[in-house]
Amino acid sequence: MLLPLDGRAIAYDLLGPDTATTVCMTHSLASDSGMWQEQVPSLLSAGFRVLRIDMRGHGGSTPVAGDYTMSTLAADVAAVLDRLRIARVHYIGLSIGGMIGQAFAIEHPDRLLSAMWCDTMPASPPNAAATWGPRMQLVRDANSLEPLADATIERWLTDAVQARNPGRWRQIRDTVVGTTPAGYLGCAAAIQNFDFTAELPGIKLPVLTVCGADDVGTPPDANRRIAELVPGGRYEEIGNARHFPNVDHPDIFNRIMLGWLGSRSN
């Protein structure tokens, strides 16, 4: 479905009964809401309503030229909730989706029941420009994400996923290539320019962080740090998983996810 907004469109998917509690999900850079494919059936079976939102320039959402910020990306989520008349949600975000989730918790705390931030960071890493600069230049030069696709999938998924489910592996790689350069570059700029470490101790919200043990991009230490900064925050680690533990080990991830949501009051 498409939501028209300021001359552009935000793509979203809303499943489940209108009366159910909503779980709002945001995805990683160069992905889309399809990255949560393994989670949706479990959430629906548990009685939740599921809202998945594509970021600007990702999936079916229109790209916007220029640099983005975590605040503007969080405002897109708020706009979708407003238009759909959804007052409060449980929030699940991975990678930049978790960064957006932190911004949302800081700027729109009354809209949240709980937050589960996965394989993410509380602030831009010190070497952000050195890491992201070459990737962004490759995308500009090719006007495509194709040059990044294989290295991206290598960071995201273990070899076991390709061996076990080659169709799913190709689907995720195709989504990387299908991401618009403007959307990628705008979000990459946001990743290099944020720091929530001063605000996280003020969050009054149940927060769980989850991370793949072998995630090198947003490593376990960064996710533990978020849980330490948020009062009462919790941390869970999934072994033998990289940046997408929800795809590498969906059964383990879903057990953690449903246990977390089931322990939260509505």
C-alpha cells in the first residue's frame, strides 16, 4: 500500500485485525520491509497486527534527494501512524531501523508501548566517514547498488543461509540492488551523523536489544551499550549469526521476539 505524503509516497504493509495491538517494523539500509518475512507469520499467529514501513528510497517508497537525518526518518514513521490512526505500537527495528527507533522513542515517546532494537548502534562510529565514503562513491559512480551487493550480503548473512535457502538469499541480494541510489545515499548520510547516548538514559520505555554474535558492522558491544544506557534495558545475543539474525536463525529470533512482546502490557 502507498501513503501519499508531500508529493511522494511511503510504502507500507498492514496485516492483522484492526482491534489487535500493532507491531511496527522498520528495516535495514539497502533492504525493505520484506526482511521481516520470517517474523510476520509468528506475529500474526500470536494475535498481533503487523505494520511494516519502507524507508525513503527503499522498497516501494519514493526517494528524496539530499541527506536524511534520523529525526526526519522517524517523522516518516509518525506520519504513517497518524494517517492510519494508530495511537501506540510495539516497535521493532534493525540496523538503521533500530537507529530510527531510537530517534522515535526520544521524539515520540507517547506513541510507544515497547521497543526492540536489533543489530544497531547508539551513535555514529568514530570511523564512519572512512567506512561509508568509499561505499557511497561506488554507488554514485555506478548509479546503482550492484557494486555493493555481494559484500553487503556477506556482512548480513552466514553461508548457511545460502546453502539452506538459496532462493531467500537471492531475494535479499536482489533487494539490495533494487534500492535507489538516492535512498541509500540519504540514509548513509544519516548513519554518519547521529548520537543518542545523551538521550537514551532518559527513555522511560521497556527496551530490548538483540544482536547476532558475529555482526561486525553493528557489533554486540554497541547493542549492549544501548541496553546499559536505557534504564532497565535488556540485551539478547544470537550465536552464529551476522547482521540479519532474524533470517539466519528465525526460530531463535522469533522466540525472543514473542517472549519479549508477550511480557509487555498493552
